[in-house]
Amino acid sequence: MGIMNYRASVLGAIFHIGNRPGGGTRITCDWTPATSKKKVTTNAS
């Protein structure tokens, strides 16, 4: 998980690990491209 956090920070993204409702783990990486105001979220469940 450390490398995923590092790579997200290099891109200027926010990496987060948390609980999923009903059990399990949610991993998210939120990144806003410099040329866009649209937020991009990637979820790995």
C-alpha cells in the first residue's frame, strides 16, 4: 500500500483506505487533472 500512496502523491492525488458499508475494504485514489475541474475517482473493491 505504501507504493500506491507514494504514486498517488507524485500525481498530486489523494490515496485513502477505508471500510466499505457491509464489510470489506474500500481503496480510493482521487485526482483532479490540471487541465480540468472535473474530479476523477478510481475505486478498487
